[in-house]
Amino acid sequence: MASYSKPLYLRRNRLSEIEGTLYGRVGAKGMFSYFLLLGLVNEGYYLEIKKEGFEGLAFMCHTSASKLSEIINQTVYLGIFDKTKYEKFSILTNEEIQLNHFKTVVGRKSENIDVRIPFLISSIIPKIMKFTKYQSIFTEILKNIKANFEQEKRELKVQNKDLEREYILFVKEVRSLLQKQQTIVKKREDNDQLKAKFKQAFPNKIVEEDFVIPDYVDMEKLIQGINNSPEFLLGAKNFGLKLCCRKDIYEKIIAGYYDKIDHSSTKAKSAEHVSENKGRNYTKEELDGLVDSLEDIEL
């Protein structure tokens, strides 16, 4: 079934395709009531539909209770609002409304963030968790998970096993995402430290800011390999960390191949040949040829 796209105020007064279908079923007056209802839902991240307050809700939407009931049923059927959450908890909500709500509330640094776990659509959690600043919402809830669960059991008229399932799924997903996020942060910190170490060792070399150092790279060995090749690597131009970390180049550096290259054949010299010529001076043409060959490599 098609999913709901964007609230009216975000779409420059254009109906989505699915709202066009709704218009055909409830008419112009029904659409007016629908937009009033949508505005009420957008005040939070869900709107609870209660029997005792339904007449008042219909009045706020400028329609009758029976017409509002028809509109709600159609919006749920068409997928504008989440069907599972409506059938289980009698609330109107959708993924975009929830995502926009939490972005707005947390963006304002509000201290009063009302989160009812069973009402959350699980698919928004990874999207919210992409932003580090939203982590505090879920971390705080995880700390008070038992208290929240007991409160929901008292307030919601659903079987305990349904609530338990909602909580278990939520906790598992959030814990998994928090762990992944912590791993990413740690890798980023390690990456920055390795770059700083390379830059300190070779202040005149290029260190690409957006480059992620591969796991196979041992920075100590890389630095040692470059230092062991003074005739070429230390004197080469336009050579940086990204190039050194390319697997074939990296392996040659730590193996010490660069100062043992037979430039006439581009093959590694034998150990005997190397020992005979160790420490000899390269000609300018030989060095320029090696530098050019590196510069021509497409990364």
C-alpha cells in the first residue's frame, strides 16, 4: 500500500496522490476536516482517539462524529496513518509526523520530551539515531525502562504481552543502534589519531581529511617503511596518506620495495643486486619517472 508523503504545509499546498484518492472518497468538506485533523496530530507525534472525547474532536474538525469516523477509517485504510498503531492503541500517527516531531523538539533542546514507546513506529528509530544529539532521548528511556513499562500497563488497555513485545523490540533495536553508533565514533577517533600521527611524522605530505584509513594499515609500519626509503618516498612530490594506504602501494612500502626497484625493467632487484647498489644516488630522470608513475595512478 502506498505510504503517506508529506504534510500539506511542507508540500506548497499540493495534495499527494494518496490524498487525491481520499478526496474522491470523502469530498471537499471531508478534506477540510481531514486537514484540521492532520493539524491536531502534528501538534505532537500522535493523536489518541477516545470515545468520550470524540464528539469534541469532531466539533474541532468542523464535522459530525459519523463523518469524522469515516474520514479516519479511510485515512487508516489508505495508509496515511499507521494501521497497526491505530488498531492496537487507537492513535493516529505516521512515520513522517513522528520524525518531524522529534527533530523539532530536540532541536529546541526541550527538557520535557514525552515518549511513549508503544506508540513509536520502530522504523523511525534508526533515522533519529543517525544524529548523535538524539541519542539522549533513547538512553534516558533505557535507564527508566521498567518504570515506563509499569506506567504503560496501568494506562493502556492492551494485553501485557503486547506491551512487553513492544518494549523488547524497542530496547533491542536501540541497544543495537547505540552500539553501532559507539563503534562508528570510536573508529572516527582512531582514524583522526592515525592521521595526526602520519602528519606529525611527515608534515609536508598530503593528509586527506575525508579519507578513512583501511583496517589493514599499521601506521607504525607505514611510517617506518617511508623512513626506510629516503631516496624516493621522502623526496617524492604530490604523495599523501591516501596513496600510501592503497593496498598494493602499502604492501610495497612496508616491504621496502621502493628503494629496490630496477628502473629499467620495473621489477624488484634480487637481494644480491640490491646489496651491491645499496645507498647509490638516483638520477633526476629516475626519480621523476617514479614520481610520475605515482601521480598517474587513479585512486
